[in-house]
Amino acid sequence: MADLAPTASRHVLAASTSAAAGESRWRVVARTAFPFLVVALLWEFTAYLGIFPRKLFPPLEDVAATFVRLTASGILPHHVLDTLIRLAAGFALAAVAGVAIGLAMGRSRRAEDIFLPLVSIGAPIPGLAYTPLFLLWFGLGNKTAVLLVGFVSAFPIIFNTWTGVKAVKEIWVRSAQAMGADSRRLFHHVILPGALPYVLTGLRLGLAQAWRILVGVEMLAAVPWGLGWMIFGAREFLNTDVMLAGVAVIGVIGLALEKLVFQRLEQFTVVRWGMMT
Amino acid sequence: MSTVASTTSARTTSAQAASARATSAYRAGLTLLVVAAVYEATARSGAFPPALLPTLPKVAATLWELLLDGTMLEHAGYTMYRVLFGLALAVAVGLPLGILMGRMRSVENFCLPLASALMPIPSLAWVPVFILWFGLGNTVAILIVFYAALFPMLLNAWSGVRAVNPLWLRAAGAMGADERALFWKVIIPGASPFIITGLRQAFLRAWIAVVGAEMLAASDWGLGWVIFDAKEFLNADVMLASLAVIGVIGFVFERLVFGSIERATVMRWGMVRTAKTCMTKERRVGTARLLRAALAVRDTQEDTDETFLVAGSRRPCRRCDDGTARPGAGLPHPADHLDRAMAGGRSGGRALPRGRAAAVGTPGQIRRGREPAGRGLGDRDGRRRQGRARRLHHRDGRQRIARDQRHHVQEAAVRSGQGFHPDHARRPDPVRPRGDAVLAGAFGDRARGLCQGQSRQAVVRIGRARIAPSSLRRAAQEHDRHRDDARSLQGQRARRSPT
């Protein structure tokens, strides 16, 4: 249930941007860019001061040059692509299994009694702690990474779906039943739209979780390509610029997943149906 | 007689609830046993090497051994040290900064873009960088924990301060509270639910991060390191044992420590309505009882609207278990809707009526809100929405309010299945569920009329919903039956209540 709070903060966030819509666009851009400029300047200053060796604390233009070089040579896109494929596979696994289990738990008392203890035992253990175990069982490589990502990110999805089905208003269910809706139509027209805001929150949390875990798993599971591996491998050669470029790409992808994928999805479903404003 | 009947029914329901709980516990225990048995059978079958899949007694023995010779405790101690140190740092930085962000526009403008750019970067991505900068060891783990825990703390503190009800601020200001009193007596308690949530999330993130950091930045001690190290020697029993320890510590912290913090602060201050959770548990109340209850509530309380929805939940609540059945215990009062709508918040992702509908329900509060806002009262969004409600209030005057209130009551009646309002199908209403459910529920008073007047038609259409005549007839009959019931019920209420 504590997982539900990000929704609130996200909404305040959205509200603050919409409140700023009254200002001119340039002012907003400038205001947003200003802190980054300050931090970048501080970074450059520290880098050129020479307190730290340049190899360890490269100035930003080095990082940018590395980024361009890696992108042009096709190495970085390859890493990104592999990571994204792994993410998609793992998350798809988690979404299908998580939503199915969550719905079952919400609808049937028996399923709830069966799954709840298992889920509540598995959930509080940090996902990465399972990594060595999965490595032992499934070996190094892709399979472990995908399975682990799926396993770990299924938990928030299960919890939120379950809560969502439980939170569908009784009166909707009962009035639909009074009107003679069979269980299929009840599910399709009442339960599913009613639980969808929670399910989407769960998917969003699950994706964030998957992204966090994936980076760690790639470092540990010795996959041949992948952003996490790129960063971890670069450490051996003291390539701090490669590492920072990788971290930046990871951040951008994380932001894009959040902003583009899920906000769109929400617009198309729950907001349009009037389940959420 | 009715009292006797009600107590008997209360007793039976509580007995039923107890037996249902017992069944759940029994099934849960059974599940765990079955899973353990299946695991044990697989482990003993020899299909997998025993080094990879140790039997449960072996895992237990290893755990016991490690606990006895103190190594496990030492590992756990190191891990806890890193987590708590990092978490304390994150709280020390994140909490004041978040509060400042909530109170001061310039700080918010500076920190928010940075936070939202850094937040999507998983903390583990920084591990290699930090190892290069700070070397292997405690520093890296603590910094990673700090990074992981900082953002939940920061953002929750910020949105908590922003979500403090502006009415409270204004009320405190009007009573002569100075900045300091305002901060300690209003803002901190008001933001506390968010802050506690932030602390919880921060701990969860930190707990995940520390395990990863210990695996990657291999220092010699720590639960994450044990697991990773055990992999080298194929000690699956050690791994499972430390996994169990990690799970137990995480669980204990989440439930006991943060649970008690929450009880000691927010719940005692009354910042969290425990009643809110009452709605979520499944209840088996027949439609008949629901309709009767709804009618009774409508006939006795004039100014309710959401109460209708809750009429079915008149039962002792498990949390606030004082045995008294209170109508409307499950959902917040319209005034609370106003508060929350103005704060721009939502409760747990469920759509609440916001803006006009909520505001119109409580014109008194809006008029109070007309007083000039003090300095730095924060919530732009709330003020905007409140402004809209106030304009509505002034533009159209009392008459309009009265009409809207009437409409509101009617609408509630519609939602509770007690009436039908022709506007309802046309008016976009954020709370209205899509599809047939509510339109189906919309047949109460009018069901009879529609049933007689339009029975020639094969199918009655309301809005987008098609309702079959058979269902319509059923609804009408049910309605007629329970209207009479409600009358008698109301009589009973009147006889019981004159205290």
C-alpha cells in the first residue's frame, strides 16, 4: 500500500507544471535549464581545477565526445538495444503474470488465501538478493536476467492489481448484478475499468522496479551486451567518461519510459473513461 | 425488539468474520506447507544437484550454525550500519530540502528539475563510478544507500508540504500563529503522512540498494556480500539462509518500526482516517439491505450525498472496532472532498468528486476561504480551484447553489440506485464509472415509470446504456418493495433516536 503514494506526488508534480502554463514558454525553459547550467559549471570548474585526476573526473566535453564516438561506432546503440529487449521481455513476463495473479487474488477468496502469503514473503526481499541464486540455477546470461527482472517486478503489479480489484465500489458491482450482468460482462464492464487506475499504477511501479533491477543484474550476470555491463566493464579500464555517458543514457531512458509510455497509456484509458482526472 | 434483532445480527456478522478469518489463516498455512513440501520433494528427488537445491533442514541447520558462531549477526550488523547511516544522511538532507522546496518557490524551481532528472537513474548504475572515486568499501555502500533513499524522502516531503490544507494555514494565521508555530503546529503534522510514506519508501529503496552495492563493491562483510560470495563456492544453503535473514530484517523494519512510528505520529494526530480502509474489505450485503439502508439514510439526513454510497457499509469496522455501526463511516464527508480537491490530492488513486461538485456541497467553507491569503501560503493549485468555486458561488448566487445542491442530492440518489436524473446521462462526471453499472443503478424512483411508460420498446436506452425490459421490471419491483421497508425502518429509527 505504501507503493501507492507516488501517484500523489506525481500528481502534485503534474499540477505544478500545469500551474506554470500561464508563464511564457521561454521562461519555463530557462527556469528548468538554469539548475543544470549551474551544476554543469560547477562540474567543469572542479574538473579543470585539477584536484582529481582527469581520468577519474573528466570534464563534460570529454563525456560528450565519448558519447558521440560510441554512438557513431554503433557500440552504444547495441548496448541500449540489448538492454531494452531484456527489459521488455522481463516486464512483459511480469505484467502478464502479475495482472493475472492480482486479478485472481482480488476476485476469489481462495486464490487470495493461497497467493497472499507467498507474495508477502517474497516481496520484502530485495530483488538483487535473488541474483546469485538465479545465477546458480539458470546459469550466466540472458535467461537469468530476464527471469529475475520478471520475477522482481511482478510484486508491485500483483499488489496493486489486487488492491484495485478490491477497491472497485461494491455498489457498481451490485447494481450491475441487479441488472442481470453475467460474470463475464461484470468483469469486462465494471471490474476491469474500475481497477484500471490501480493496475496502471502497478505497471508503472513494476516498470520502474524492472529498470532499477535490470541495471544491477546486467552488472552481475555477465551478459555480453547491455548498458549495465558497459558501465561495469568500463571500470576495469578507468574509462570514467564511458561510465558517465552510460549513466546519462540510463537516466534518459528511465525518464522516457515514465513520461512517454505510461502517461500516454493513462491518457488513452483511465482519463478518457473518466476514472481519473 | 429491533435493538435485539440488530445486536443479534451484529453478533452473527462478527462471528462470520471471525470464522472467515480463521479459514483464511488456515488456507494460508496450508499453502505454505504445500509449497515447502513440494520444494522438499524436489530437493530430495535428486533431479537437481543437492549443492544447488539444498533441503530445508540443511538450510535451517546452516542458518542456525551461522547465527550461533556470530558471523551472520556480524554480517547483518554491517549491513544495518550501512543502511541506517545512508538513510540518516538521506533524511538529514532530503527532509529539510523537501520542506524548503514546498515552502519556497525559488528552491523548488532550482531543485525540482535536478531531482526529476536524477531520480530515474537507478542507484546501482552509480556503483562503478563511485568505486572508482572512493575505492571499495563502506563509503560506496553508504553513498549508494544515500542516493537511493534521497529522492523518495525529498519528493514526499515536498508534496506533503504542498498538500497541507490551505484552510488550516489560514485558520492558524487568523488565530495569530507566527511562522514558527505555523511550521511546527500545522505544516509538519499536516505533511506527516507524506513524510512517513517517504521514510518507508526510502527505507525500501535503501534496503534494495545496499544489497546490490554490497554485491558489487565487495567489501568483506555484509549480507549482500555473503550471498554473492557463497555463489563462488556453490553454497546454496548459505545463500538461502542469508536470503531469509534479509527478508526477515526488511519485514521487521517495514512492519514493526515504521508501523509503530506511524501509530505514534500520524494516527495519534488524527492525520490518517482509519475509516478510509473500511470500504476495501469485501462485504456480503444483499441488494435489498443496501437499498433499505440507503433509503433510511436519505430520509433521515438531508444534507448528505456521499453517505448514500456508504449506507451498505454500516457494520462494525475492523480497525476502529468500537462495535457501533455508523452510517457513512466508510467514505469521507463532502467537506473532506472539498479539502482534498483544493489540495489537488487524491486518495489512493481513487477518483473523488472535485472542483465544483465538491465545492458547491459546502458553500460555508468557500465563503470562509474568501479572506485574503497570507504570505507564502503555498498551494497555487488549491487557490486556483478554490477561486473557481468562489466565482461560481458569487456569479450565480445562492439560488444556483441551492439548485446544484439539489442536483447533488439527486445525483447521489442516482448513484445509490435510488433515483434517476435526466441530466445525469449528459453531464460529464468524473466519478461516474463507464458503462452499464451506474446507469443500471440509476433506476430507482423512475424505474417504475419507465417500466410502465416505455414498456413497448424492446430496449430502454439511457445515455449509452441499453437496458433490457426484464431488468427494468426487476429493478422497479425491488424498488417498490424496499421503499415500504424503508418507511417502516425510518419509523423505527425515529422511535429509537430521541435521546
